[in-house]
Amino acid sequence: MSSSPSARASATPPRRTATEEERQRVLDAFEAGGDWLMVARCNNVSRAAAYRLCKKGDPSPPPRGGARASCVKCTDAMVEALETYLDEECTLTLVQLRDKLMEDFEVDVSTSTISAKLATKLITLKQIRKEPSTCNNDVNKAKRYTFAAKLIRHQVNGDYIVYYDESNFNLFCMRTQGRARVGQRAVVKTPPSKGKNLQTLQCAVSVEDGPVLHQLQRGSITMDVNAEFVKSIYATVKASDTYREYFAGKKVVIVLDNAPAHNQVELRLEEVIAEHGDLELLRLGPYSPMLDPIEGCFSVFKAKVKAYLSEHRQRMFSQGSHRSMTEARMCLLEDAANSSIGCMNRHLVVSMALHCQRAVTDALKMEDMQYGALRMPPGFVPQLGECSGQLQCVESYGCTATPTEEKPMCAEKLNCVQEANTTATEPSLICHTYMSCIAQIVAADKQLVGVNRFNCSSICPQEILGTVA
């Protein structure tokens, strides 16, 4: 039985590079007047290579390592120039970068080469983020500093801090990216108009209780509605078990931004504030969403809403038993909000509060703020009973012992631990993030009660709590 073509041995052996000894044999045969072509065939040297070898008279192999420097078109100086162009203006296209290189270096480089060179410098194409020119001026930095200093003061005093804001969405709330086959568009059918906004989540959250109060509102929110909701927040906090047990006699601090609906809230609640001396309104500085944990909570909430609407998209086009299509769609939005509100739990609020605490520290140092997500430093892992790389124990704050599991005392550069219950018999944990909150968790009867460095209630993220016995 004949073997298949793939099973037969190849008639031509695989090529390999001739060694220097084999090339020397060919050269010796040539110099001795022998049959050097026969010697070349027997030593795996091609005819053309043998001719070049005899002409050159040197058996050493040719230099390797890529193109010669004289043949390199896009030099290191040109790559540095590309980085400079993009540092000055990040929206330049590859064609514009090519034209700039032509103007400055008189070299025509292809756009594919420019793209490859930028990739070697870890420069990639990203979505543009708009940043107002006044975001990081001295005036707004000073206002952020004022807010951060007041917030830290309230934390030191152990006050009950509530973060309040509102968000809205409509039928056009959906993902901006989808998947489709090559050559086809990812198309989502929508109603002809987005309809009225559902001012969902007039919402207040706190680190101590997670969600404090929320309500759904159709249409826009007036200043009177906003003032009444702030009063409801205060009443809800005062009636809560957490406040009565841990914060009796402390202030209720409501943090809010400078949205138009929040104008005149101090004036409209002047009598309430005068009557109840433990209510205080704390305004965020301009362009400071990175200092407000509820903004991150809203991002998670919106993602849940988008997922809900994508699963119930057919309801956008069906009136059902409702009186009108508008009412049917508004009910869909309300159902999406009610279904998604559960994601705003205490774990999420604490995670966002720890996330924002780094920005609070930057505000105290009068540093520029950056929109978007902040990432932990590479290699940073909070661990039980020991400081992370960025934290140091400070003797002046009572941290005289080396951090251990028995005495987990650690402090950061700016907000040091003033007191820590190191004599507790229950399992305890000091957890900390880079330039942010340090919290002590005591586990007792499966009820987690956290007291951070400012004696205010705090609960660490679940991934850290998992290490507590």
C-alpha cells in the first residue's frame, strides 16, 4: 500500500547555516586550486554563497541583527518627536503625525510605521476625556482643600456623614459598544424619541448603613423637592438604630454638590438647621466628582440599568395594559430602577469611599485632580498586621511597636492612626489603602463593627474581611 504524500520523507533536507569550519574548507579548496564547488556542495554551502566566500576571502559568517543604522528610516529622535507631539496635542491623527515628521525631519514615514513605533512606547488609542480648563486652577484647588479639610474634621469628630445626589436616565440609556460579525454593524433598535427623564435615585448613602434613603421622581427636581428630601434624610438618620447606638450626640453631615437643584438649600432649611444644631450641609468643591463616593455608586447602578433594559427591550415597543405608550415606557424605567437599586449596598459604598479617600488626600495636598478611575499602585496588597509599602509606623502617634498580628498598628504619612484598640481579645484587622483610610475591624458574634482612625463607623471590603477569623 502506497504511503500518503504527507508520510513520505522530504526529498530536500531542511536547510541550515554553514558553520565557520565548513566555510573554511571551501576557501581552502579554492586557494589550493581544487574543486571548491564540490567541496561547497558537500559542506552545505550554496553555489552563490561559495562564490561570495571565495571573492571575500573571509570564512566568518556575515553580521546579523537587523537593518543597519544607515538604513533605519524612523530614528530614535523621530520617535521622541512623536511623543512630544502627542504630549502637546493628544488628538493628532497618524496622517498629521506623518506630516509633522516631514516638516521637521524631511522624511516620509508611513502611518503603519508610526503606529508601530508608538506601540513600542505603550502609546495607544484611547477615548477622549474632556477636562474643563478651570478644573485645576488655584481657586478650585483651594475650594477642594476647604472641603477636604472639613470632611476630615468631621471624620475626626466621629460625625455621621451622608453623601447625597441624584441621577437620571431615559430609554436611550444603553451600552455604547456591542458585538457583530465582521462587515456588519452592531445595531440596537430604539424608540423614535428618548422620552422624559426618570429622575431616578434621589439618593443618600453612608459608609455606616449603605443606602440611607432613596426615591423615584418623574421629570425634573425643583429646589423645594430637594429641600424636602434633605429633611427626610436627616429624619431617617436620626431614627436609625446605627445612629442611636454609635453616634448619639454627633452631627449629621450631608455632603452634596453644586447642582442647580441644590441651590438655596441652606436658605430653605435655615429654620430646620437652627432648630436642630446637629445638622450640617457640606458642599463639594467645583469639579470634584472624584471626592464623592455616591458618583461611583451611580456608575454601578447605571450599568445594572443598562443590563436590565437590554433584557427587556421589547417592552419599549409594547403598550400592554397601560393607558399610553408613554406610561408603559415610564413604568419600564421605574422597574429597571427598582430592580437595580439593590446593587447600592454597604459593601459598594465602603469600596467607593475608600476609592475617593485617595482623592481627598490629594485635595489636601493641593494636587491636580484627574477624571476617571484611579488604580492602586502596582504590587500593593493590603495584608493582616503589617504595613503596605507606602505606609510607615510613626512613633509620635503611639506606633512604637513593630506591626504584628498581636499589635496591628500602622499609620500613613498624612492621616496617622491616633488610637487603636490593640488589646482587643477578638480577632482584629488593620486594613489600609495607599494614602487613604485605615480601618480596624472587630468580629464578634458575626456582627462586623468597624472603627476607623477617627472613631467613625466603617466596614472594609469583603475581600479584606475574608481574612478575619
